Amino acid sequence: MRFATTLLASMLIAGTASASTADAINHANQLMQPYTGDVPGAALLVVKDGKPLLERGYGMADLEHHTAATSATDYRLASVTKQFTAAAILLLAQGDKLRLDDSIRHWLPSLAAFTDKVTLRELLSHTGGLLDYEDLVPPGHTAQLNDDDVLHMVAATTHGYFPPGSAYRYSNTGYVLLGLVVEKASGQHLQDFLAQRIFRPLHMDHTLLYVHDDKTVPNRAFGYSESDGHWQRTDQDLTSATRGDGGIYSNIDDLAKWDAALYDDRLLSDASRKLAFSPHVKVVGEPYEAGYGFGWRITGDTLWHSGESIGFRNVIVRWPKQHLTVILLSNRNDPEPYRTALAIAEPFLH
């Protein structure tokens, strides 16, 4: 783990850190104070021009065992997973294994006839209009949902929210189904495809798509929520076992490698990255004005995405023109970290 003080000291000795950089790092650490101490913590990465300026953990990854958070702590990424699912679809399109304008029903024929007009492209940009699977759960159901459960529930629907391509509505359903398409088109389990085609080539050695009771997450952070002034472990809920919409665990060390790969064609071609990073639709009905690409929100000069599931709040914000990225992963239900990440980045942008 690179603690800020150690890294900053070495940079100053080497003459690679300016006084303004030191001030920016101190400013970031002040903003991260709520995560310090014997509380559910966080991991923060600030990388500029390919070099980590700040990479450290704060607080605790596991309160019960007093395990401190480090830069190697693995957090459930929640919806930050979606950019990896989108990348998997784009890799398959690059290899002519599928087309973005394929119907979702072409790949998942158990779906109802009305989904013939819903394309993979529309699911990637949340314009498919399929019903939210969270709202389809039968009353009294308590077992964790898996992807096949989602497929069966959606297959029983007779309509969507709107004609495909006509509007935006954020859809976890769409990304669960996209994960199943990756399996159909590749002939591999989703977790194996991601490992073989993304994680291993990028040496993201501690990143995995979690499959319940199948793999142990290394250096795992457990999620917590505050109740009556006390932190309660809230690590899993009914929808924590689905995969393509939110099932990846990773750490900031590995995500630095992911960020670096998004600047060149070692993984995705120029054309694929342009598709991922272009606004295909205007986001509506959400707090932050943005366009949506494929697994990315686009606001001004930034590409970003947040991830929220019970006990976890995460965000990645990239300023590609300035070659700056801030990643903040946390194992607590509050606060939502997007504004904190923007505030941390501000002095590094000047």
C-alpha cells in the first residue's frame, strides 16, 4: 500500500512533486477524514499522466476483525461493473461474434416476442425499456436472485416501459441480460470470459466477478450501514448475486491498470472506445445531468460511473483530456462519493 505521506515524501525527494501537488494531496486527505478510524472505510486513487499521486486506504475493511483498508482491499463495485460488461460485448463485436444491432431475443429466445425489437445497443445505453427485475420479484421471495431468475421473470413480461430506443431509463435488467449474451456468444461463463479477456491480459490479478459460494474474494471489504449511531454489517441482499449489472470485486491497484488500458487499443479498438465514450442518449430522471455511452456517463470533460449496492458506494471519474482519474471505493451506505471525488480532483486539474 502506498500511504500518501510515504509516496509524497519520495516524490518530493525526487523532485517530481510540486508544492501545489502536496497541497492537493493534503486537501484530498482532509476530504477523506470521515472514512478514517474504526469505521467502514474507503480506498482512494488519484492518477495523473499514468502515475499514482495518491493511492491508499482509510478506515476499516472489516470491522468485526479490525482489518484495515488498504489499496489492495477488494470492494464490490456494484454498477461500476457495467463498464466491464459493456467492454465484453464490444470485444465480442470486434471479433464478429455478435452485432450491436442484434435483437436481445436472438440470443435469449425465451424472452417474449415484444423484445424482438430490443437491440444490444439499446440495452448498453439504457434505452431498451425492459421492466426492472427488482420490481418483478414475487412477494415473499427471500432467496438471492441469480441471472437465470432474472431471465425467467423478464421472459414472463408482456410489455416494456416504452418502445425501444425512444427514451432513457436506467436498467439493471438490461445489463444482467447482456452478461447472459456474453455467455451465449462466447461459449464461456461470464466470470471466465471477463478473467480471460480483460482481467488477466491487464494483470488485474485480484479482480473477479463474484459467484456466490464459488470463489473467495481476496482482501475482501464487507459492506456496512449506519443505524442508530452504530454500524451494522449489510453486505448482501436479495439482488447481490446477479452478475452483469454489479457483481465484480476489485481494488484501486487493479483499477489503475484498467484506467490505463482505456487510453489505447491494447484491449478495445479505437472504434469500440469511441462507442463506449460517446453520449448515445441524454440521461433524465437522475440527479446529475449527463449523457450515457456504453457503461459510462458523460458530463462535460468527464467520463464517470457510480456504483451502489447495500453497504457499498463507489465512483470512478476520468478526465481523459487532462489524463486525470479519481477512483473512490467505500464499504458503507453513506455518503455517496461522487461529489467528494470531484472535490478531490479540483486542485489536481490546475
